Amino acid sequence: MAPPTSPRRSLQINQSAEHAGMTLHGAPQPPRSCLDRGTRSATTTPEMEMLRRRVWQQQGVVSLHLEDITDPWLRQAIQNEAVRRWGPRQKETNHGR
């Protein structure tokens, strides 16, 4: 007959299993983070448009690409306001896309 496993021995077994990368069936998954960028694909243009629409309708926040604004006066006015509020943009060759 095998000796009963003490609570301390059981704890050591569970800790060693965690360090070995093993999980028990039905055990909770480790916490997920929104900072885990390796598991999600890039947001597509239609997804971004749906997000912009929802944010505008629900929160009154507008998200525009300056390149999409065809009126030069309006584009410059929006750019001036953004620079006034948040400072100049960093120079990028891909315009954030």
C-alpha cells in the first residue's frame, strides 16, 4: 500500500508541473493580455471603418486620415488643431499604415 500524499507533497507536484509547461485538464487558462500582439492579425480597413463608425455614434469621437480629406483648407485646419492639441506628428515614411 502506497503512503498517502501529504498536502505539502501535492503542492510541490503542482508547482513543478506549472514550471514544466504542463497543465491539468480543466485547469483555468493563464491570464490574457491586450498587450500580447503575437496572436492577433492586423486590423483590416473594413474593421477600422466599423470601429470609427461605432466610436463616432456612441462617443462622438472622430478618427480621420488627413490623406482622405480632399479639401485642402479643411485638411489644413484639422491638422493645425491636432498639432495645437497634441503636438506635431513623428515623421514616418508609411504614414502609419
